[in-house]
Amino acid sequence: MSHLTDLPAWAAIAVCGLLLMGAAMTLIGSIGLLRLPTFYDRLHAPTITTSGGTILVCFASMLCFAVLQSRWIFHEVLIIVFITVTTPVTLMLLGQASLYRHRFEKPQDVPLKQGPHAEKDRE
Amino acid sequence: MKFLAINLILTVIWGTISASFTPANLLLGFAVGALSLWLIRRELKPVTYPIRPLRLVLLLALFIKELAVSATKVAILVTRKKMALKPGIFAYPLTARSDFEITLLANLITLTPGTLSVDVSGDRKTLYVHALDCADPGALRQDIARGFERRIREAFER
């Protein structure tokens, strides 16, 4: 049950382009995750995948089904919103946990926390 | 009554997602919206910051531009054979004041490949940012100050 053959050529080309670019970004993100040496650096790689890859793939899906069913489709916007809101929170939490430990073990390498809670955190 | 606008927006979203604008479906959406607002009634506060749609669009455009630029940079970086990395953490002095603005700024910084906000100081005046290429922290600070932070303040500052 595939109606994908009904897709007009211009839409098919656009969908393919978006999908391939999204897939390429996801792949690059994965390669980055694999190759980058330290924990902090590795946290950077998934952001390419989530921001670039997901958005492009979602756009491809929106375009494809909007043209096929000839109406506007907005479900993917929800996916994009939820992904872009939640992923950074995870990464920031991981980064913060790592920085906390880093400050504790090798305080000379990282900027120390300033402000009223600094002393408490350093103990 | 204060949240009627939010409820109406939720109803419209319900309508678009379920792809039917029949009165019955919209009524159901309104009821679901009211129920979800009722569930979080203790956390709800009326919106206190002004909303400027044009500035929001500018912020979105800047985000997309930054995303494209830095994604390319990081992509080139990780696919090279020898990765020339100078990672490091730098302190970024915040001029944005409200929690909402700081959260948004931190989120945008994290979403842009190459930079990652890791911590905020207790007095909310400094944001600690990890950068893949931290050879010139001054330039990075200026980029954020002139880019994201300026746009965020334009869009949301009271």
C-alpha cells in the first residue's frame, strides 16, 4: 500500500534532498560521537543530529505527505518542538554533572563557580 | 478566565493536529485544553513579558543561520583525519536577567553545534559554556553577546 509513486517529480526531488541531507547530518553526528576524544566534546556531536538531522527529516516527511494528501500537515512541527526543547536539557544536565566532578577533581582546569553558592559547592 | 487565550490556542493546535475543524472536534479540543490547564493550575502565571512577533522571527532566523554555519564547521571538523581541537570552558557574563531569557539562551547555545552551556553561576550572572574550538574565548563571547543574547533581549525584555 504505497502511494509514494504518485508523488510529482519536483516534490520527490525536494523530499529526497531533505532526507539525504538529514541522513548525512545524522551520520556525521554519529561519527562525531564516535571519534571525539573527551566526554565534553562528545556531548557536542548529538546536537548536530538532533537539530540538523531531525529538523530536515521532519521537513521531508511534512512535504511528502502534504503533497500526497494535498493538505497542510503539522504533526512534525510538534516533533521538532519537543526534540529541540528537551535535548539541550539532557545535554546540559550531563555537562553540568561532568563539570561538577571536574571542579571537584581538577579545579585548576576549569573556571570555578562564583557567587553566593560558590563556597558551598566547592566543599 | 485569564487563560482563555491559551486555551483557545490549544484548541487551534488540537484542530490542526487532528486535521478537522468540525465544531464537535473543536469543542473536544477546548475541553481537553481546559483540563490540561486545570491540571497545571498551580504553575500557571499570567504572561508578564511582552510578545513581539517580528523580533521572534528574527531570533528564529538567526538560530537557523547559526545552526547551518556551525553544523558545517563541526561536520568538517569531525570528518577530517586529524581533528584539530582546542576544547575548553569559558565563562560568559550574562546581561539577560530573567530566568526565562537565561534558559532560552542556554538552550540555543546548546542546540548550536560546537558550543554547549554547562552551568550557570548561583547569582545568575555567569554562564559557563564549553566550546569545541575555544582558541579565542573573547571572539566567542562577542558572538553570543551580539547574536543570540541581543536578539533574545530584543524579543523578550520588559
